[in-house]
Amino acid sequence: MSNYVKIFDTTLRDGEQSPGASMNKEEKLRLARKLAKLGVDIIEAGFPAASPGDFEAVRLIAGDLRGGPVVCGLSRTRPADIERCWQAVREAEKPRIHVFLATSDIHLQYKLQMTRQQVLDEIRSGVGHARGLCEDVQWSAEDASRSDPDFLCQCVRVALEAGATTINIPDTVGYALPHEFYERISYIRANVPEVARATLSVHCHDDLGHAVANSIAGVRAGARQVEGCINGIGERAGNAALEEVIMTLATRQKELGLITGVNKAEIHSTSRLVTMISGLPVQPNKAIVGANAFAHESGIHVDGVLKQPLTYEIMTPEEVGLASNTVVLGKHSGRAALRNWLSGNGYELDRQQCESLFEAFKRLADKKKEIENDDLEALIADEILRI
Ligand code: KIV
Ligand code: ZN
């Protein structure tokens, strides 16, 4: 089996389903170009049947991106949706139709009001229809992680027979635990061996905070496409944060043996663009792209990082496109951080001066959350230069 994991970005579709995050077509195009530069393999540009605006955005992106990722549109199994999706993606260099239908009994009973046989028939006709239009067809089993495993396998078999080239297994409501999700993917591979001729994909939501862990469990079990959104945005608690998936695969490459085609140095600026366009801020302690992800304050940590960054950094800030890490000055800082600031700002103080500045700094730090450059300049003027 290949060790290449395809990255399927759905920031423009599932990400846009975050409450309050809708984007206009110009914003979507700008983001799609950036995602292409990031080097994702597939961009899900929208759900063409959902609105005329979404149709237009998908069509615009499909016609614009050249020499880059697959451009994909989402579709229900209804013939009119599939036709609309095809009209939106057909101008893409590499178009994909993504058809989905729920497979869990909860969804069948309450939402779809369909029998299992009707679901199987609908998958066959929907995927078959899409395949008649497009070479590249993905089928997703919505709510797969809460579906009866044997019925799910039956659905996968039918989707493959109808021509699906990618089979996506979503944890739609973020219910699965990593070991369960691993078992689910393994079960499908063991019971539907013909799935090997398609790409097996995972799509995990974050309702219990396991979206990235479940995605990694999925690829460990043999999935070779991971779906998610930049900054982990998406419906409800969001989707798997792609930057976390990508950096997990990169940072633990030796152990996992998997690679992606992503240009990691574009991660930080892509995250910033998603924040700007979606209007959804990133929490400071967010992995990889949060403001504190490469910031150090405590004395022991700063001392270690200044001697050798590997002591407290498992990846370099440069790797994800940041100029450097940051040393934050506050009440937890030690002398090493202060000395580092002094030398970085052109001060040469003797030992005694350093010591009295450090004491004044600590007194101030007890009253203030973060010490800024201006605070230190003022302390030096007061305590050392006595101006
Ligand atoms: O979460 C989900 O199940 C989805 C499907 C449409 C793939 O977003
Ligand atoms: Zn989803």
C-alpha cells in the first residue's frame, strides 16, 4: 500500500458550514488559490445545489485552478443535485463529484425515512449517475461511525460496484473514540477487500475533541485520504484541523511512515487567511497555528529553548512558516529571558545592573500579565540609567 496520504480540504464547504462563517465567491476563490499553494490534493469548493452563490463559487474555482488540486463539489444522491454539481465542477482540470448518503439507522429512521434496501438502491443509482458524468467519484457514508458495521460494508460494496473511486467514512457527529475508529476502518478493509482498488478516506468531526486523533487512527488503519478544515473550523465543534493532521504526519513520520504533498511553510499564512475570511478567530493555545504555539514564558523553558530549541519544541516555527519562536516576558520569566531581551535590544549591562533590573522586572511582572518592550525601556531608564 502507498505511504502517501491525500489531504482533502473542505474549508470551503464543511468549514463554511460553521455558524457565521459564510464566504462570498471572491473570498472562496482567494482561499482556493491559497489552498492550492499549500499543496492540498483535493479542494471541496462547495455544495453546488445548496445555493446559486455556492454553485457560482464552485464553478469559478473549477475554471481558475490549473495544474493543482482536484476540485470537488458535494452532492446528495438526487439526480438534479448530481447534474448541478457536474455543471459546477466540469471545467476543472481534475473534477470530482462527491455524493453522500447517511447509513446509520438513526438517520434512516428519522431523517431519510428510508429502508436499508432503499438506501442501497439510492447509493447504486446516485454513484452510478455521477460516474456516468465524471471519472472521479467519491461516496460518503454519512454517520458511518454510528452505522451497523455489516450494513456499512454492504453500502461500501454497492458504492464500489457503482463506480466510486474514493470511499469516505465520516465520523459525522464526532462520536467515535480513536480505537473504535481504527477498528471501523480495519473492519471495512477486512470485510470489503475490493475497497483496496479505491482510496479509503476519513472525515472526522470534533464534538468530543477527537477529530485529529480519529483521523490519525484512520490512516494507521489504512485510510489514505484525510478530510478536514484549516483551523479546525466546520459544522458545530468543527472538523479535524488539517494543520494538526499534516504536522502530526510530518513530525512523527519515522514512526507512522506516511507522507503528504503539503508545502508546510504555507501553513501559518493559510491559517491567517482563513481567520480573516471566515471571521473565526483562532484560540491562542491552538496547536500549530495559535499565537502561543511557539511562545515560551516560564524561566525553565526559556532557558532550555535558548540553549537548544529541541528541549521544548517538537517542530520548528520555520517549518510551518513562522519567522521564529517568541519569548514572552512575564512573571514566570527567568534571567535567561531577560538577558536574551537585553542582548537582542543592544544593551550591555554588568552583572549587578542585570540583577537590579531583574528584581524591578519581577516586581512589575506581578502587577502586569505581559511585559512589553516599552516597560523594559522604562525600567532601564529608572533603575539603571536613573534618568
Ligand atoms: O460530516 C459528514 O458526514 C459530511 C459528509 C457530507 C461527508 O460532511
Ligand atoms: Zn462533515
